[in-house]
Amino acid sequence: MTLTGLLQGVAVVLALEGIAYAVAPEAMRRGLVMLIQASEQRLRLGGLIAAVLGVGIAWLLNGP
């Protein structure tokens, strides 16, 4: 993985998040309220799952 590839990934995440806030700001607000109310254990589990999925997808895209 190159620095350019990493920055492209960050750019895609920012674009998708920006689109979500532009298209459905109230839904994003409700989602943030749910995050605030979630337990620390649930947030950690969600973060771990997201990290594993992200690494797995990056590994698959990079090839063996």
C-alpha cells in the first residue's frame, strides 16, 4: 500500500460521509445520538469489527 492509496481511501471515506450528511442530516443526527447513548463495550466491539473488516478488505484488494 502506498501513501497515495491510503490518501485515496481517506478521500473516499470523507466523500461518502459528506454525502450522507448532505442527503440525510436528520438520520445522521439520530445516528450520532445513538452512538452517544451506546455502552463503551458496544462501541469497542463495533470498532474492533470495523477494523478487522477494513484490514481484511484492504488485504483482499492488495492481493496475495
